[in-house]
Amino acid sequence: MDIIKIEKICRPLRILVGLVLIYLAYSTGIVWLYIGVLPLFVGIMGWRPFCKFSGKCSFKE
């Protein structure tokens, strides 16, 4: 499994999921959906939380 290829897909996906959750929170009024700020922030910053906590990634930060 090539982690670099996965990261190229995963980062934009996190940003998209974050934006969708924030939009749904705004449009429906369900406050819990503002949790979308987390994947949005992580995606924008380029952090790789799975790699950090699992130690399975072999590339440098």
C-alpha cells in the first residue's frame, strides 16, 4: 500500500467532509455537526493523524 497515494486522496477528502458538515450544521441548525471544523482544520494544515498515532507511515513529516 502506497501511503503517499492515499494521502493525496485523503487530505482533500477531509477538507470536503469538513466543509459539508459545517454547511449542514449551518443549514439545519444541528450544533453537533460543527464538529466538521476538526477534519477541515486537519486537512488544511496537512496533518496526518492516523500516521502520527499508528506509527505505520514511513515517510518524514
